[in-house]
Amino acid sequence: MPDAATMEKIVALCKRRGFIFASSEIYGGLGSTYDYGHYGVLLKTNVKNEWWRAMLQERDDIVALDSAILQHPKTWEASGHLAGFTDPMVDCRTCGQRFRADHLGDLQCPQKPSKHPGEGPNCDLTEARDFNLMFETTMGPVKDSGATVYLRPETAQGIFVNFKNVLQFSRKKPPFGIAQVGKSFRNEITPGNFVFRTREFEQMEMEFFVPPDEAPRWYDFWKQARHDWYVDLGLRADHLRLREHDPDELSHYSSGTADVEYLFPIGWSELEGIANRGDFDLTAHAELSGEKLEYFDPQTKERYVPHVIEPAAGADRATLAFLVDAYDEDDLGGEQRTVLKLHPRVAPVKVAVLPHLRKDGLPERAQEVYAALRGRMQSEYDEGGSIGKRYRRQDEIGTPYCVTIDHQSLEDATVTLRDRDTLEQERVAIDGLADELAARLAREWRSPKE
Ligand code: GAP
């Protein structure tokens, strides 16, 4: 059966249920920036927390960092971004639009008849020229060239410039990693496909510093570990693959890069990149700053510049992949339901508490149950509309469990527990309900779409 998820349906659901909407919408939106509403914030926060869990809680060789978005401009000189973080761009003299010269075959000319840019009868494209993707701004009150700073285009460089600080306080030795989550900015020429490619986005990056001769082994390790992270969080394994870059695709700093790709509705596309960056970054920053960025091993008396393996993921792109993978439309005996079959660990709300009727003391009892649950897990109370409508609402935001309080609940202190995926309903005692739910949420979960 074809996958029910299309980009249009995902965008519509995100707007309808308050996950994600165009930024500055009342002013007509701002070129490819998005705002996250309540459920979107909860979902993306869960994705980021799962990443932190994998990096920090489940390992003891990685430490956290939160570096500034604005950094000394020399950072971008050393990293190569000032000189080389460019995409080739063409302008059309007829329609005034700009296009990425290397993506013309995937783009649409805004003029009719609809063709790729350059293929229409009136298209008049300029020669391609390099366009630097970094956003510039001015630091301080005087707008002169000396005060030009850049919004970081990746979180990685904040890690490299802090290598010495972290090495001193963390008492780690290679192999060890520094992890960071935060906003990055790129003035993409052709952003698009919802939050897949935007100009402001969040990255989850980890730089793993290793003795040079161990780099190939750790490169293989992180490729597999990062692929498996998505599978463990329920993305269908047959919608994920690892693709090694061809030599002509490699960035200037990389001796090997592989992408974890996901089969989005737009086709196989990069979800995350894992790169073997060698000693490029530490050496470049050491040269420009004059600081020694190396490790001295007191046991072997050896001094060396560690090599770096970098898994670099996008929090927004991962969130989109979880939404796409979860989206489903079920036929319930003639009635359609739209449902997000999200892994319970990433689902925005874990349980909804619903009084069957808005009378006879059911709301009061339901409020008590809700109060007992909300301290343990993200819960929601809802008494508005028919019970069927409320189930549909929770299905659409991916809530794995609904607890319904009915007249029997008042007699025997039990509730109905409804499972989002199987639609099974069973009676469960209110006493111990939070423990029961916590145990269910911690179980292994595989996508029912598999
Ligand atoms: N430090 C290496 C680095 O930044 P990248 O492949 O350019 O590598 C890493 O970015 C990840 O960040 C990508 O795999 C993607 O998930 C996310 N990302 C990059 N550009 C993005 C954009 N314009 N919009 C949304 N996510 C983006």
C-alpha cells in the first residue's frame, strides 16, 4: 500500500493541530522560517532530549556545551566558511527570481508554462556566481566593517574553539566528545519543503576527538550508531539508509562522509551527516589563534592533534522525519481516522484523560486522575466534544494512550485504557495507573506501519 503521508498532508496537519506554522503569518510570512506551536515544541523537545540521552546519559565519554551564536569573525576565517561556504546562484533577468544553479533540475520557474528555470521561452539566466550563505550583522552601535559578525551557520565551530577549555575542566582524554544543540542560520538560496530546508534551524552536533590512528574505527562506529538511533526511536528501517559520499561530493575538510538518509515524500534525502574531519579544524584554529589545540598524553609522553568524527543532525529535519513516518490514515469500519503513530518516547503527549460525559461527577473524578498522572508524564485533560471526537483529536497529535472515566469508574475505581495503535480498550485500576502507563511507555515499540 502506498504511504499515506504526503508533504501537503503533513503541512496541513501541523497547522490544524498547532505543531508548526509559517512565521510572521499575519504579515504574509517570512521566506522559509517557521514557528513551533505547543505540540511542535513538545515533539521537537522530545527529539532533542532523546539525542542528549544517547550522547550524555547512555555514555560517559561525551560532555555538553552551549556556545554563543555570535562568535569572533576569525572563527569563520579559520573554518573556511568566509571563503568557501557558498552555493552557486543564478538570477533570471525576466522574472527576477534567484535559483541555486546546481538544483535547476529540481526547481520550478514561476512563469507559465511551468518549466525548470532556464527552460521557458522567456527565461534569461545570468552566469552562475558564488553566494555566501552566512547571515551578516553588525556588532555594537557603529555600522562599520570592523564590527561585522556572522550568525553561526553550524554549531560545530563553537565546539572547536572551546576544545582547550573543555579539555581542561572535563578531565577527559581522547577518545571523547563534545555535544551541542542550538540554532544555526544559513541564507539558503532555495529553501523549501517545509522545515526540511529553512534559513533558521536547530542542529544537534557532536565532535568526537580521537587519536589519529583510531579515526577509521570511530567513523564506522558513529555511522552505525546514528543510523540505529533513528531505528530505535521507531523510524521504519526500510525508510532509512546510510549512503557514503562519492569523493567529488566531500567537503574540503572531510576524508569521508556518509549521510543517514530518510525516504521523505520528496525522495531519499539527507537526515544527518557523519564526517571524518581529520585534524582540519583544530589545526586551522590553532594556526589563526596562536593557541595550541592538541592533546598531551602523560602516559606515552606523546603530543598530537586529535582527529574528529562528527555526527551532525538537524532537529527540525528529524522532527519532520518522525512526523512523516508516523502519519497514517486508517479505515475504522467505514470511518476514516488520521493518526500519528509516533514512538511513545517522542509523542508530545503521553496520555489524555477524558471524562465520558460532562456530568454526574465524571469530570471531577477525571480531574483527580489527571492530577495524579501529570506529575509523572506529559498529560492532557479534555472534556470538550463527543468521546469519538476527542479520541480523533488525540490520534492526530499522536497520544499513545487515552484514559476514559465513566460511570463504572465511580463504582469500581477502574478506567478504560485505549491504545492508539491497536485501538484495544481494557479496564485498568486507577490505583497504580501511573505505574502501568510508565511501564507501557518504556516498552520497545515498532511502527505498526512496518
Ligand atoms: N557541521 C557540519 C554540518 O553542519 P551539514 O550537513 O551542513 O553539516 C548537518 O548539516 C545537518 O543539519 C543536516 O544533515 C540537516 O539535518 C541539518 N541542516 C543543514 N542545513 C539545514 C537547513 N537549511 N534547514 C534545516 N536543516 C538543515
